[in-house]
Amino acid sequence: MSPALLEASEWITPLLLILIVSTSMLMQAGKKAAEGAAMVAKLYFAAALIVAGGVALTGSMRIELANWGPAHLALLFDPLSAMMLVLVSFLGLVVTRYAVNYLDGDKRQAIFSRWLILTLSSVLLLVVSSNLLLFTIAWISTSLSLHQLLSFYRERSAAVMAARKKFIISRLADACMIAALILVWLGHGTWEFHQLFAKPAGPHSGLVAGLLVAAAMLKSAQFPFHSWLPDTLETPTPVSALMHAGIINAGGFLIVRLSPLVTQSTAALNTLALLGAFTALFASVIMMTQTSIKKSLAWSTVSQMGFMMLQCGLGAFSLAMLHIVAHSLYKAHAFLSSGSVVNIAKSAWTPVGRPAAHPLVVLGSLSVSIAIGFGIAGALDITLQNNPDHLLLITVFIMAMAHLLWTLWSSSMRQRLILRGVGIVAVATAACFTLHAAFEHALSASVPAYAPVRSYVEHVVMVMIGLLFLAVLVFQSQLPSWAARPAFAKLYVHASNGFYLSTLFNRITRKLIS
């Protein structure tokens, strides 16, 4: 169903007012500009709450501000964009407020604040775009403005190298988006989402889906184009928080927003699921070797983005949105408090510390998690017989809960701790499944259901993905007992260096930009 078309005249005045106020605040100097940026972020957040309330009361809305032939300056407010609008504007509010004192006294604080607001504005425009042309413009604008933030400390060679590497990868993503933009016009004669989604199949639908998937993977740091993200830690902390909690999710949002187009190619989705799963496991192994808190958080983001891409590849778009919201809030808090989050170091891969879990403890933890997971799924009437995609995702979640259980039980097998662990797993599982159902209900008008008939090969691939996650669970449980072995010590060194992919891409970057 097409969104309701609202009169632009009702919205131009408040939009212009926000623009004028924002510009005047940001043109000040020093800390005043930073405080102005925080005030602009407050205006964005207030507007986002008003829009979300309007969508909840009246349904989806489309506002066409200008019409220049095939190019429409139009905004789309539906449950999906309203959810992301509130999330991104809230993160922007927190980050800009944090940046006021963080950069206090820096002679370039005003410049930083202007680029920060421009980046935030570009992301918000991306979220509310009503057509692929405006979406692509916002996509490119987000990348270019973020580049200015990543290279803010130009005297730091590591920061400059990471920014250049990100710049090259982003241009590849932009090229994919522009190519998809052209093919969509040739195949459909329109860029408007409500018209494209009504008839998503076209003469170039398979290639368009592949280009969109490629753009998403490049944007969200998927293997093998991931090494730029852990190398961007020389940037100011507010930028790290905004990037890891918000901008990095642009690839996932692209897949969810354009899911009617992406689902036209099963091969594209399968590729997304496979590379997403591999990225999640690959990055999680490297994350365990990091001794720096920020480095560990960065590899955690790569891993989480991989898991989100796995969810998108399996067609669990509502679950991917739940993942985006939860990960964004957690990661923003983690980066902004990284100076005091010492407990994160306890998860590092070190030869000493927590003993290896007994195989019976691992088996018992897995059995209890399976019983709780499938028991709660049955109680909530989550049908799995005809949906192997959800079965795989629930299985992966069960393994995560098993990891939590054996972590608790390995330290002590006291009855009180055992019961507490079971209770925590039960509550976490019920909360996750309930939130997933709530997100599916809330986004039902924006995100189409996708449950294709899977071939034998696809079922084999999903079984392999499940076995890979199981292998990582066993690996983590036995890590301390294997750490003393010479071969394992060599593997530790390679993993702690990200298997040298960053070094390889640094060399390529130097050759391309010299």
C-alpha cells in the first residue's frame, strides 16, 4: 500500500526554520559551535519523536518537497524510517553532547562540530529518503563527510592511512550504488520506492540485487574489505561512537529498506549470508586476541555486522533491525565509556586466566540452552517447520546462551550459581524472542515477509554455517588448555595481527594514493 501523500507547504516552514537555526548556531567559533551542534541534534531528536508519533497514529507518510522531472525531493516516513530516525537522532544527541567537552580547547573544534552535524544530517537524510536517487546522494554524502572526521588528526599517520583506505572502499560502494541507480531507471523508469516495491521484478533485477548486496558489504566492513574499521581508532572518540553505533549500520539498513529489490536474487542473498557468517566468525576469533579495549570493540563491530548480514541474507529483516537497534545502543555506550570499561579485557584471548571448560560442562550447557530455546520458541508459537532460516538463527542464539552458561559454570558448580545461570538464559531467550515478535509486528507495513523455498544446496549451506558456529563455541571453551601448545601460540600471533590483511590493504592503498 502506497504511503499517504502530504502537502509540502505544511512542512517547508518548519524545515526551513530548523535549517536557519542550525546554520546560525554552527557558524560560531570554538566551544560555542560545539554547543550549537548539540542543540541542532536536540532539534533533530525532537523532530524524530514527533514524526514517530505521527507514523504511529496515522500510518506511513510521504512528503514531496520538490519535483524536477525524474528527480523528486521527497521524504518517506514509515515505521522503518521512524524507528531509524529516532535511533540515529538519539545517538547524534548523545555524541554531540559528549563532543562539547571532549574537544574543548582544540583550535579546530568548530570545524569538527560542523562536519559532525553534516555527517549526522546525511545519515538522517539517508533514513528518510523516499527514492533511490536521494538515497544514493545521502549515501555518498555520508561517506564524504565521515572522511573529514576520520582524517581530523592529519598529523597522525595511522589515522590518515585508515581514512584513505576507507575512502577507496567507500568509492567502490558508491560505484555499486550508482550502477544500481542506472539499472533501476532503465528497468523501471522510476526511482520512487513505493512504485519500485509495487513491482520489484525487472529486466536487470538480479544484477541490481547483486550490486546492492556488494554496496552493503563494502559499507559495513565485511570480509575481505573489513580492515579499515579496526584501524580508525586514531579518530576522536565521538566519531568512533557515531561510526560504530550508527554509520556502519548503513549497509544493513540498505538491505532492509530495499529488501523487495534484493530478494529478487536468491544468489545475492546466499552470498550475503555466507560472507556475513564467515565475517562474524573470523572477526570474533581476532577479537579474542586483542589487548586494547577499543581494538576489541572495533573487531566486535565487524563481527556483529557480519551476523547482521547473515540475518539479512536469510531474510530475517525484522530481526536484523532488532540487531541494529540493540548493537547501536550498546556500542555507543561502550565507546564513550571505553576509558573505564576495564572488564572488557577479561574476554581477551590470553594463555592464563579462566581454565578450559570440561567437555561435560559444555555438553550440559548446550543441552540446557537447547531445551530452554526450543521450549520458549514453542510457547511463543514460533513455527520452525517451514522456516529453516529462523531455525538456524535460533540455533546460533542457543549457542551464545550455552557460552554464557559454561562461562558461569566453569568457575563454580554451586547449585545457586547453576540455577542463576539457567534463569538468566531463560529470561534472555524469552526477551529476545518477544522483542523479535514485536519488531516483526511494528515493521510489518515496511518490511515484506520473505520465506522462499530452499533448495538442497541451500539447506547444506545452512547446516555448514551452524556447524561453524558450533566449532567456534568449542574453540572458545577449550581455548585456555590449547594456549600452551607451540602451534597454537603461532596462531595467536597471526590472529592478533588480523592475519595481516590490514598490512596487505595498506600496501595497496599506498600504491593507489601516493
